[in-house]
Amino acid sequence: MASPQAEAIKVKLIEFAGNLTGTELPEMRASYETFASVCGTPDGVTWTEAEVGGVPAVWADAAGGATDRVLLYVHGGGYVIGAAKFYRNLTGHLAKAIGCRVLNVDYRLAPEHPHPAPVEDSTAAYKGLLDSGIEPGHIAISGDSAGGGLTVATLLSIRQAGLPQPAAAVPLSPWVDMEATGASITANAERDVLVGADALKGMAEAFLQGQNARDPLAAPLHADLAGVCPLYIQVGGDETLLDDSTRLAERARAAGVDVKIDVFPEMQHVFQMGAGNMPEADDAVARIGAWLEPRLGL
């Protein structure tokens, strides 16, 4: 059974979803503050604005954390809303759990900057880390929702560019299917308070602007995943995007990728945002840290 804290946060998520209906894009983007507010502020973390690989970003540094290991984080928001500033607290929790720096990338958004702008920016940030002297085996990549899909797309873009793969990647509730074909889109429609088919299709249209909905760099569900680094996928059991995660895991395993997937019962989309205020989110973040530490050599 979901914790009382999770039920309370669900009320905030319903409020956030309501703010996205029938509103103009600037108001939708401003309303992301409601989503960000469910995350508690971690102690012992400092945040610093930066530019890496020509891309704006925010560093999260936990006291005593390693500075030669990095988690590159790409935020969610359907490629249309969201920003690095709304993920300061979550990336701080991740920095503490893993014991290293987190680089929170502020990639360009659609419709002003459609596909492939986000994956170009995330790849540029990764290359910037390599150019700064960070070894690929000391870098991991993570992101939530659209950022979860972008995490996998970045691995593909890195491979395409002939760059070395990072040590590992952690997609959270990844959106990897631009056509919303998973059975959970309808099966979980009444349980998911955040993500519905209409919203997904609208964001996909803004992001793609007529481009191929099965381009692997936009929809990694359709990618040949052979040779990408190990994946740890987390997803909520009540999500409409549950099948995006399970199908991604199946395709990765079939391609010979080392994959772990955890489905958290009764959890909502990107429930990890409740870190610091919700035991299920704290558990998920702790599992990320425990999984990444040995892969980053920590």
C-alpha cells in the first residue's frame, strides 16, 4: 500500500496536471514549480550554474562527494516544459546518494527547438565532460520521463558519434514511444494522475514537428540498442508509461545489454521527485545510489 506521504503528494500532482490543461505555454512552464515543490531540500548540497560543452547546466555537489565522477542528468517535461532549476533538489538527493557530482543539463525545449535539439545538447554536454578530463567510465547518465527517453537517445548519439559509452545509465519512467502504443496507456489511464494519451500526443507533435515518430533518437523504443552501457530502469506501477519501460527493458535485453528494471507498486510518474518527503522516493534514490556506486568506482 502506498504511504500516506505518497497519497498526499498525489494531491499535488493532480493540482499540477490541472494547471497544464487549457493553458498557454508560458503558464504551463511556470506551473512546473508545483511539480518541483514535492521534492524536499537536501542538506549539505551546493548548486552552481555552469556551462559545459556550450550547454547551460547546474552542478549539484554534496559535501564530501567525489569530484572526478559525474552523473549527467537530463530533466523531464515532455521536451516542452521543465527546466534544470526545477530539479535542483532531486539532483541534490542523487548527489548525496551516489556520492558524486551531478550535472543538471538545461537543454533546449520544443516547440522553439524541436528534435534533435535536446539530444544534440545532451551529447554536447557529455562530450564537454570528456573534454574536461572526466573518464567515460566515471560518468553515468540519468533523466526522467522525456529525460528518461533522452538518456537512452544520448547513449545512441554517443555511439553514433564514435564516443565511448559512459559507465551506466538510469532512465526514470522513460518516455521512449512517440506514438503511445503501450497497453498501459489505456490500462492505467484511471490510475495515472499526471500523464494521459492526449497530452503525450500533443507533446510529441510539438517535439517532432512532422519528423519521423520512430526515429530512434526521438523514440529509442525503435533503436538497435546493441553496445549501449548497462541500464537501470525505474518506473511506477500506476503509470500510463509503464509499458514504455518494460518494452525498453525487453528490447535492451534482446540486444545483449545488461538491464535491471524495478517497478514500484502504486507509484505515479516520476515519483522519485518526492525524495525527502516520501519513503518510496527515498528508497528509489537509495537504490540508484547503490547501483551506480560500484559502476562509477565509488
